[in-house]
Amino acid sequence: MKTFYNLINIAIVLISFSNYSLQAQSNFISPAYEHFILDNGLKVYMVVQKEVPLVHFRAVVPAGVRQDSKANAGLSELTANLLSSGTASYDKETIETTLDFMGASYNSSSNMEASVLTSSFINKDLPHVLPILTEMLTKPSFEEAEFVKSKQRAVAGVDQSRESPRSVINNYFNQLVYGKHPYANIPSGTKQSIERIELKDVNRFYSDHYTPMGSVIAVVGDFDPTKMKTQLTNLFSSWNNVGKVKNNRTVLPSLDSSKVVVVNKEDARETTMLIGGVGVPRNISDYIGIQVINTILGGRFTSWLNDELRVNSGLTYGARSGFSALREGGSFSMSTFTANETTEQTIDLLLKTYQKIHKTGVDSKTLESAKNYVMGQFPPDYETNAAIARFFTDTYTYELPLDYIDRFNESVSSIDIVKATQIIEDYFPKENMQMVFIGKASEITPIVSKYGPVKVLEITEDVYE
């Protein structure tokens, strides 16, 4: 069965590649969809795709990392991971053996805004898979033994992540940018916060946040939409948890000065760095234009940052920039790493290259190249069942217009030098940069002290604490 499932996945890739070569030549069009809302507030999108006999299911609930507190950091992720550990009708072994026998993949996880349950399976198994997924989402049992094992894995994961600077550097950076805003929460938690979490906290978090109101489901693939609507309605109409905590909007803090954090990893042979500032919310009208400009700066292999720091100077194996855009705001950052002895040279070159975008801007040839690149990369992002399902749930979570795909090429094409200049001025920060460096503090601190007041931590410490 697994062999058949793998062959199906290969077919999807081949079909997607074929579609890409045709669609890239013209405006990419979003697929037809049907949506409805159950009486309990659950929103559902259905998209029929007949190319292969597969179905992808994606459920998103308002139970993200932003709902954690300092005391229980990691609770959202721990709760999401436990969804597949047993339900009212299916124990963990039954879930695993049943879905594995059918070759169905499944995963539950948590991100900053929400928790997500996904599954891909052959369409003939719909009657068997959907009831299991429904109970994982609406009737998890949260058994004590599985909770203890999951906590142990989470603590071990925190320890393991400290061995890789790139695994933890965003935690420090987010706290500089977001301050006391929930976006500063550490997704995996800390050892102390995880150890404090009890099973009753998981049950309370689930009860407070896993609610149909505010949740969205997308089902994409080869199925009869009438039958699917009936199935989903019958399965999810009884989910009536009203919850207790509303996902109220919170104002992000402003940055009025540059700050520098040096995280000491005494055995490090290289310096890992993240430099940036305030970004943008995901639904901002200029988001597409921002992606075009960022492509020039650090969003592709031939970007300015990668050219200067990797190709021309050989200081690193890679350098990039990007915007982490969430519902209420986001961050902008540039990242790279280099040997201890070239730390100062790398920082100076990175900042000099970034300043170029403000001092000289972009020329028409460079802008046109970036626009073509972005338009060429766009169609493959929305061709698999999973990607289409993610788009529809994202439109709900991040409040995006449903015609985002349809007008993408038009939006890119309309960006001229005047617009590009305005985007750079409005969204790429020029001052109050936040900087995090992980490496040998005794060597890094004297170098970076010129950029602002320096706070030195050990790799075992969390600013969050």
C-alpha cells in the first residue's frame, strides 16, 4: 500500500511540473471551491481536484503559540503533539496501525497563530480516515502515560536544539523585536516551563482554545462534493466547545533603539547572526511588492546578500533575508554565519550591502529580473492538494483576500521603480536594528558593542525567563 501511495505522490509531482510550464506563461488562476459554515461556526472549504485519487485534509484551530504564557511556554506545541495519542474511540495504537495500513500520512503541530492537523490519503479510504481525524480534533483523550512521554521528548528537544545555533537564534531575535507581545513566545518552550506543565494544563488549554468558532477546515482532492459536505457536516456538527479565551488583537511594541544580544557558545567555531527589525502583517496590501524587493536583497541565490557574502567574498556558505509576516505584524531579518576569525568582516559587509537598498535603490533591469523570478516561482506554491488546502486556511487565519492568487501576476507586473522605491522606504527598516549573535562571546562582544548596548547570555539561558 505504501508503495502505491509513493507512486501517487510521484505522479502529483510530474503533473505539477507539467502544469507549471503552461501556467507560468499566463496568469495563474485559483481553483474553483465551495465553502460553507456549520451552525457551530466551523468554516469549511472544499476543492475538487481529479488528477489523482488522493485527498488532503487540513484543520486549523485558534490554539497557537501566541496563546501560551511565560509560565507554560511550549503548551500549545505539547497539546498539538498529543492529538494523535488517543481519542474517545481510538487508542494510540489503533490510530497508528489503521492509518499506516491505509498508507495515510498525518501530522499535528502548532505555529504562532494556530494549531494544525493534516492528513493525506487515498480517496477510497475517506469513510475510515475522516472519523479518526474528527476525533483527534474534537475528542482527544490525553492519556497520562503519553503525556509524560511527550513531556520527556519536549525537554530533550530543548537540550538538543541548543547544539545548533540556527535552531534557537530566532527565539532570542523574536524577544528583541516583539518584547512583551505574545509573538515573543518560544514555540518549544524552555526546560523550566515544560517541566511545570501538568496534564490538567493540557486539558484546560484544549478546552479554552480548540473551538469550532474560529477554526477552519479545507479538504482538497478527488471526491464527490455533495457527499463530502454531508460527511463533514455529520462528523463535525456535534463539536460544540465554546472555549473561554478569545484571540484578541494586541498592539506590537515600537522599537526606539538598537539592541544587541550575544549568546555565548564557548565551543563554537563560527558566529551565527540574525539582524533586522519590525516587519509587516501578512495581509498588508504591499506584501507582494515586498517579496519582489526582498528577492533582490536576499530572497534568492543571486541576491545581493548572497552574492556579496558568499560568491564574491567567500565569507559564508549562504546569506539571506526575509519577512516573517503574521496576522498582527511581523519581523524583517537578515541571516548568515561565518568563521570566528571573519566575524567582523562579515557583519560589516552584510550591513554595507543592506544599506545599498536605501542609498541607491534598485534599477529597472534588476527589478524586472526579480519580478520574473517571483512570477515563475509562484505557481508551484499552489499546485499540490496540500498547498491548495494551506492557501484556503491561510486566507482565513491571516485575513487574506480570496482573489490573492488570481491577481498575483497583475500585482507583480504593476510594480515600477517609483513603487519599488516607496516599498523600500516604507517597509525595510533603516534604524533601531535588533541584532543577535551566537558564538564565542569573548571574541564577538568587543566587535558588536559599537552597534548598541550588549547583553551577554549563555546558550543555556533564555531571555524569556
